[in-house]
Amino acid sequence: ERVPPSFHQRATRMQECTVQYTASVEVFEQVNMATNTASEVEETMARIRSHKGVEGVVIMTKEGAIIQSSLSEDQSKQHAALISSLTEKASLLIQTLDPDDDLNFLRIRSKKKEIMVAPDNGFLMMVIQNPNAVE
């Protein structure tokens, strides 16, 4: 049986998401370690932004207070408020369904945008990208 082309596209896309999730975890480890400098965090954020289609990266507290962002101030505030609220609700959903489980990644995709959120130790890292970007 022949595998449809869309399957290969989705598999490639999932692989790209895995790479970005791994990079997100790396940034969180740096944010959580007091010995790292701001320049190391900025270098890692720059590496994530260099991926195809990435439009912005925001690191915030789980309450939505912006720690670092590559978006404009207005965009950062708007995204942080909405995503922190949505992430809190998604986390509550997971906890309600299984008290022994935790939310470790949230992905929202529309026709034009994809927002990936990685929560960790009271922080959220959000990556916004264009899933249809071509280099």
C-alpha cells in the first residue's frame, strides 16, 4: 500500500516540532539555572528563531509576565495574556482527567499559524511559527 504524500509532510513537520521542543527544553534549563548569563539564553532563543517559519519566541511566567521576547511589546503582552490563560486551562483539564499527570506541551495550529507552548517550573516558553513557510 502506498503512503500518501501528506503523510510524509506531516512526519517531517512532527520532526521539526520535536527539534523545536528540544530547543525549548534547553532554553528552560538555562532560564532555571542561575549560573547562566542572559547572553546564553539569547543565543538559544536566536537559534530557535533561525528555524524555518519561526516568527517569534516568548519566555514568560505561568501568570503571563514576560521575561524575554522577540515580538513587539504589544504582541508580547497580547500573546502572553491569552496563552497563559489557555495553558492554565489545559493544565487543569489534564489534572482533572488524571491527577498524576501534567501538561508538558501544548500545540495549537491554524491554517496560518502554529503556536507551541512548553510549560516548565512556573515558566512558559512559546514559539510562534508559520507552518507553511518555505525557505
